[in-house]
Amino acid sequence: MKVAQEELLACVVARLIGEARHVAVGAASPIPATACALLRAQGIPLRVSLLHRRRGNAFTEGSRELFDLAGQGRIDVFFLGGAQIDGEANINLVQAEGRRFPGSFGSAFMYFAAKRTILFREEHSRRVLVPKVEFVSAPGWSPPNVERRGGPAELLTGKALFSWQKEKRRFRLESVHPGHTADEVREHTGFDFDAEGVGVTPDPTAAELASLRGAAMKEVAADYPDFARRVWGFTPT
């Protein structure tokens, strides 16, 4: 079975999560959720909270208690995307190119309160990765006098992985995924970034694929059945 892009991205996310203890994942984030399931299938005692999913959240009031935990510094990793992401790691979840979107919800708070935020958007185009967002739903950086526990750590797309350079307020291209090139990434990115010694994103290992297509797949299918059906052809019974 050929390695699907979703499997590659899930493995990259799992490596980025590293030794985190508590990860929060949005309801529309099946790839980050798959990464968490992969780590748990590998025996890592990761606590995962799924926003808007009652069965995936141990709290009686769902997201409200999750925001409380983030405010207490007890969420290690969170994921954010957006209709637009710019070179200063600002995200736009409100309006772009004349289209309205559901809104920011708690993105600005979580961007400040979670210890690390991984920006994730599978589409890699100048439509998404823009020079400047039309509306700042959540800022990528703050002045020194603003209290902020967390912020961006990486930006992962369907073509590449970037790291965030806090002092420079600028992204650095770390690796391009198999089948893509650094020149292609620059051509399809609307903002400038640093790029020196760019590597190739490692493929999933045989062990990672076995876990993904076994226990992780079954865990993910319970909350994201359409995703599991599309990627693996698996339907939970």
C-alpha cells in the first residue's frame, strides 16, 4: 500500500509533538488526531483532548474546561490553521477574498496560553500563505511587554515543514516533503522565509506505518470515520 500524504503528515506531527504530555486537537483536525493516536499506539502515555467532541473530552462542559487548563499552563501542544497564514505567523479565520468563515472561536487565547502551537494547513498555495493576512484572528508575535506563555513553533503544510524563529519573527524552511523541491515551495509561498541546508522530510518507518494502519487507524475512525474511510478504506463496525 502506497504511503498516503495524510500518513506522512501524521508522522511528521507525531515527531513534532515529541515528549508532550497533554495535546489539544480541534474537531476538524483528523491528521493531528492521527498523530496523537500513533503516539499512543506506540505506548506513549499521551493525554489528548478533542475540542467539540464530547466522547473525546473527559470534561462535562467540553471546551470551557480545556481553556481553563490552557490558562493554567497545562496544555503542551495545540494546533491552529486558517484561511490565511502570513510570514509573521498571524492567522486569519474570519474573512478572506470576500468570503466569511465561522470565526476565531478561542484561537487567540489558545495561541497565547498553550505552551506550543503547531500551525497546520494541508493546502500550500499563495492563496493560503499570504504576505499579510486580511484579518488577524490570532497574532503570531507580541510586544515584549505583553504576557504570553506560548506561540508558534512550526508550520507544517502538504509540501514542507517550517520552523518559527521567534527573535527574527520569520519562518525558516527545514525540509520539503518527498516529491517537492525548495524552489517549488518558494514559488507557492506568498511570504519570504529563510532557507539554508534544507533537507527532505523522512518517510514513515515500517513500524510507524504498522501502528498507523493498526491501532491508530481504529482509534481515529471512532471520531473521524470519513477520514478513516478515505485514507485507509476502513469503516468502524
